[in-house]
Amino acid sequence: MVYALVYPVPSKVHPRVPNDFRVIPREVALVDDLNRALRPIGRAPRVMSVTLAAFSIGLSALVFSESGNVLSFLVGVPATVVAFLSFRIRACADEESLVVRSYLRTTTIRLRDVRAFVDLEYIGFWNLQSGGNGWTNLWLRMLDYTRTSGHGRSLPETMCTRRRGAEIAALLNSYLDAQEMAWKGASDKHAS
């Protein structure tokens, strides 16, 4: 196991000893950093969904006040459902996998099967499947990964800002590098 992070912890056993040093495995430190960076995944879809729902409900109320048609509130129902489902969007990682939850499905990615992560321009529902990295794309990014078999897949549910996307991709790739060294070390021990 590779040890990388040493930090002082106040000693509770001996009050006269000011610091007790603990050694944290490098993998744990990277997973904690990665999970901290993954927290904002889902914020952009939540904000956009709630805004769309509020607009749709407001429009429905305006149409209802003008026409008195109760069915006008059905305009706001799909947007409200999307807003509630957007609170399901999350991402988290552990030592073995990355789990990304979207509106209706959950994707679990085994990190041993991944070669690299890249952040790309967001292409999905919120920009009508159009690419580009400008105002038409709202300057949003998403993660894409390539498996060791050569096949790749985009994860539009990881929609986030440009800075956050680059940070998450860099952390995932550094974690993959650290894990690859650990996996190679473990396989070398078993081979000899």
C-alpha cells in the first residue's frame, strides 16, 4: 500500500503531547478529494429544472387566470416532474468504482476498466443535443471516459462548469494513475 499523506491530530490519550501523527493511505486521500469535487455534480440541472418548473407553473397560472381553463396547469406538470427528478442526480466514488446517478438511471463504472477521463463540451437535453463551447452550450462541460477495451462513453448527467469539469477529470485521472501503480505492485508480488 502506498502512503502519502501525514497530518497532525491532537492527542486525546496524552494531553501533554501536542500532536499525534497519523499516516493516511494515499488512495483514501484521493477518494476523499474526489468525492469533495463530485459534490457539485447535479447543481446545474437542479437550478435549470427548478427555473423551468417555476416558469411553466407561472405561465400556467397566467393562462388559467385569463381563460379559466383548469387543464392549463397540465403545462407545468412535466417540468415539475423533471425538477423533482433532478434532485436524484449525484456522483460519488469509492476505491473500486464511480457511481453516477441521473434522472432515471444509475451508472456504475469500474475504475479498473477505465483508461482515462476527459471533460468535453456538454451535449444533452439542456442544449438540444448541440455541441460547441459558447453561449449556446451555456459554457457547460461533461465527463467522458475511455475503457481499456477502447470503447468510450459520455456522461451527460455529470454536467458542470468548465473549471469543475477539468478538476474532476484531473482528479479521476490521478486516482487512476495511483490505482494502476498499486494494481501493478500487487500483481508483481503475486507473480514472484
